[in-house]
Amino acid sequence: NSPIGFEFLEKFHAVDPDQPILQAALGRYYTVQGRLEEARQQLDAAASTLQQDLGVKAALIACLREANDPDLNRQMQALPPASPDEPWLLQFQRAEHALVIKKSILQSPSCSSRASW
């Protein structure tokens, strides 16, 4: 997570742009830098090749969350059931998503009308 590391990553990616591990790593860097469209392109490419890789799925979901992308819900629903050995980033994304849903339910008119009973 340093400028030198990012520079090396970009050089390796330039040599082998179709390498999914490099695409995923570059997508994570781009997400952190706020370059969300570029991040999404790299992470989508990596996810299409590494379809079972939960780390890549977590990175894609983090990018979607940062971009406030409507595809986030579909990606969350497509996840396999949670497991204790999944990547921490995916556990974090699941928790964040649950909090957002809870907040939206609590702020809905039907929920607030029940609270006044």
C-alpha cells in the first residue's frame, strides 16, 4: 500500500493485463484512490475469471459500495452463505450491508407508524 508498490503493480499489469490477480489488486488500489470506474473495470474482469474467489467478490462489493452503485444489492444477494473463514473484507461488507438495510427499514414510514402505537 505504498506509491512504490502501486508503481510496481502498474508495471506488472502493463506486461500482463489479463492476469486476474493483478486486475483484482489494481482494482483495490483504484478503489482506495477513488478511481471507481477504473476499479470497477478491473474488478469485473477479475471476478469473471475468478468466479469462486471471495476476496475478489469482496473487493468488487467494496468498490460498488464506494460508488453507491445499484448493482450492490444484486452482488450481495448472489454471495454464498457466510462462513467463518471468508476474507475479513467480505465479513465487513456483509455487516455494512446489514446496517444499511436495518437503517432503511427503521426509517420507512410503515416502521415509524408502528412506533407511535
